[in-house]
Amino acid sequence: MSSRVERGQGYEQGRGNESNFSNDRLSQNEAVASLRMFVWCCFFRIVNVLYIQSQFDPDEYWQNLEPAYCGAFGNCDGLTWEWKRRSNITSIDSVSDFIQQGSKGPIRSYVSILPTFLLYHVAKKLRIDSTWVISRGPVFLNAILVAAPTDWSVWYMAKFMTKPEGKEQMDNSRLWYLYASLTSWFNAYALIRTYSNSLETAIFSMSLCLVSPALLGNKNNVPLKWSALSFFLGGICCSVRFTCLVCYIPMGIILAMQQKTRSLFGFIIKACAFPGLLGVIVTLIVDRSFYGFWAIPFLGSLDFNVVQGNGDLYGTHPIYWYLIAGIPAMVGMLLPILILDLFSTWNKGKRNLWIICTCSIILHSCSAHKEFRFLLPLLPSFCLISGDRIFGLANTKRWGRTILEIGALANYVAIVFLGLFHQRGVVAVNQKIVDLVASNPKPTYIIHYLMGCHSTPLVSHLHTPPVKYQTWHLDCSPKCRSNPDEDCESERFSSNPAQFMEESYFQCTDMRKKVGACKQRRASPDFVVIRSSDLLPETEQYLDTMGMVPVDSFPNELSSVTFGGGGGTPLTSFQLFGGAITLQTDNIILFSETAIAIIKDNQQ
């Protein structure tokens, strides 16, 4: 009898905890405030997009816009090896065959590009697929579906991090947590872009929101429905990027250890593992519909990057790189606050966030290939950890708020430079090609990009129906990178541009291989795109022999600063203050076979 009473009391206690937990969810007033804040975050990030007209890393185009364009419009020139990787297995007769096919198959999931694909499909159906909609539309969509929810999640979870007195002070403190997210230069520069890392950040942030009263606040128990939804999103997140598993594992263990009415093992299975598996199954079904066969991209990525160690082919850094370079650069102005917090007493929320962040940093540090954006999912947590000190700084002394204003201004200055000037030429050159094509339309244009592989966006930024494009970009796939006896096209070109052009376009009969002694064996394209640093005199002679003339030049990267004048050529330098300062840039040069006719048409 007593055992029944105890079980009944435990049941009622569980129901009571769930009721209290639910009461901490959105009340009606809180829902209105949340909606208002989300709309404001959307507006902020849409304005943010206007300042992002450059390229940070090729993956924002080649692993999102280009494969989505292939699926929606059929031109697959931009489809990279990650999507074409296939297993040798022709039929699946066992679970082993299924896993083998997955591990040797594609390493990218279509879930990560689903918003872009749907946008392209709708634009095509409604016949509003202009060049601007196809090239810029996905970034604006990403601002609303990815960046804004991430900012909102920081604002929402802030109420569980501190306990200020009164609702007014609570609302004020949450705004300073949001300040950390909105003024982050890395959020404005990277989160806004169409990376799978950005989607991973948004999904993980929303997962944290669902369990934040227990993970960050004073509750211990978390209702099954909220934890299940959180880890269901976790399954989707792990399918997009398998490395985010290292964030969900410690989060699940922490929540399980806090449970008072459920067993630890039972919670992990019912509230974490099983919902996560369902999330994975959903992504498998999505990928099955796109690939036409069963693919397990996260296993393919694990096999390629970890088992085979091929991630090292794309650059390596020492194990401590994230500590001395990656994290300091990513968090920016938050770095002093985070260092101070490391040596302070933590509340429950900070302790749990630091555990999750530490696990992720350790795992990513073990990989030789490192990039700043790989730790992007941790930035909202760093904002939450820093928020209370930012709030204190803003409300203690007058100079504290001045420091915060200067910090925000410095971040925005960095965004203006990085978003509007640095690496903008690789995007602007395609916009110029589209303008020239509109002035001289014909059914098909051929474009050769004689640059490092994936240096520019491709057909997603050339969309001008009914004109079609045939493009050639230099190869740098793992097939040639992993072969010590073979040089990739991109490596051969960068080491000797003139020799590469001679081998690709000409057949030379003279032993000295002078340009005049070479016969062209490959037809000239309509456009050639090349960097000014590769435009050597002999390279320019080959282009002239092919009938190519320069059309325009686009500043891309600041290569040097010279004081006192001198240095650079008119195409690659800018003089300030009467020549006292010379900025030398590496430009993107556009050549065209039909440039003279096009220019004449434009002048008429």
C-alpha cells in the first residue's frame, strides 16, 4: 500500500514539475514579446545581408546554391565531388551492405540545402527566377530562417541565466545578452551566409531553447515532449554535420543526471536516443528522395574525413589552433569577458554551457583540418556566458556603456570592410558577365575560370534564362590531391600559369615554346576570368593570341599598403591623400572574346 502511495506521489510530483515547466514556457504576453523580438531580429539580419556582398568561403555557394541550382534548373556544372561520391555496392542484401553503401557514398545531405532548393523551385514555377532572386534570394531566406532564430534563441534563453529583480530589469538584462549576438562580427559575417554550419548553429540553438529551463534554469526535470523534440532536432543536426553530436551527448547526459522522477538510462533512451534516431530517419528519407538511392551522408563524411583522414588534404593546423587563433578571432570583443569568466564561480547555466563548449572544442581540436566556422554553433553559448557581465558593465558606470558602444562600432566597421570590399571581386565578376550577356544575347556562352578551384560562385550567379552557360573551373578534388604523383589543375596553374595555358589551349612546335610558335588547339571561350597576380606577360600574350581582350577589373583583396607613393599598377592600386598612401589589391580580371562588339553596343 505504501509503495502505491509513493508511486502516486512520485507521479504527481512529475506532473507538477511538468506543469511548472510548462508555465515557464511562453505565456500570452511573453508570446507577443517573443514574436515582436523575432520580427525585429529578422529586420536586423535582412539589413545585415545588404552589407554582405562578398565571399568568405566557397562552401557558401558550392555546397548550397550550386547543388540546389542543379536540382531545380538542371545545370550541374557546380556540383562538386561531395555530392557525386558513390559506393561500389550495386545491391543491398544486408545491414552491412546498407552501412557500407552509406559510408562510401555522398557526404552531403540535401536537408542542408532544402530551403534554397524550395526557393528555386517556387521561383521557377512562378517565373520570377531573375538573376537577383537566384543569386541573392537564398541569403535573405537564410537571414530569416537561420540567423534571426539564432539571435532570438539567445534573447529567449537569457531569462534563465540570471535572476534580476523585477520584470523590467529582466527585460533590460535580456537585451544585453542579445546585444552580444547582434554586435558579433562573426555572426554578421558568417552566420548570415548559407553554410551548413549556419544551419547547424540555428538547430542547436533551438534545441537548447527547448530544454533551457532545466539546462540553464532552476528546474531539474524536463518534460518528455520538450526533450524529445530537442533531440529530434539533434538527429537532423547530426545528419547535416555529424560533429554536432559532440554537443548533444553532454547535453543529454547533463539532463539525464538532473532527473528526479526518471531513471538516467531510461531518460537517455526515451528522451534522447530514440527521438534523435527519428530525426536521422527523416533526413535519410529526404536524401533518398533526392539521390534516388539510400544514402547516409553523415557516415560518408565520417568515413572520408576521419577514417580515411582526407580532411587533411584541405589544410591543417596544430592542435592548439582554436585556442590561440580560432576562438579569439570568432568571439572578438567577448574574449576578455570569457577569459574572466573562466576563473570565476559559475552558476548552473554557465557550468553546463562550458561543459558543452569544452567537449566540442576538444573534439574539433583533434582534427587536423580546422576552420573558424566549425565552432560557429558555440557562439550563441559564448554570448549567453558573457551576457551577465555585459549587463553589469552597461549599468555600473558611464564608461562601461561607452566601452560597449566602441566595441559595437569596431565590429560594424569590420563588417563593412569584410562584407563590401574584401573578396568582393569574385562575386562582382559574375555580375558583370550577366550584364554583358544581356547586352549581346546568344543561346550559349562558354566561360573559363583560370583561378584556384571554387574561387567564384558559378551558375547560381549566372542565371539569365533562356541563355545557357558552359563553364570550366580548375579541378582540385581529393582524387588528385591525395595522389602524390598527380598535380591538380589548380596547383599546376598557380605554379606556372603560362605553362598551364600552353598545355591547355595550344600545341607548340618550337622547342623554346614561344607564343608565336604555338598553334591553338582548343577553341577560345567567350569569357576568361583570371587573377591579376596570375596575369604575367606571357599569360597575357596567350590570351591575346586567343583573341581575348580585358573588359573590366574588380578589386578583390588588399595585398599591401605602401606609404609615400609608388607600387602597383593602375589596375591594382589606389592612392589616398594625394598619393601619400597606396593600397595595392589583387584584382579579378575579366577577358572577353566579344568585348569590342559588346562595348560598341553599350555606347550606342
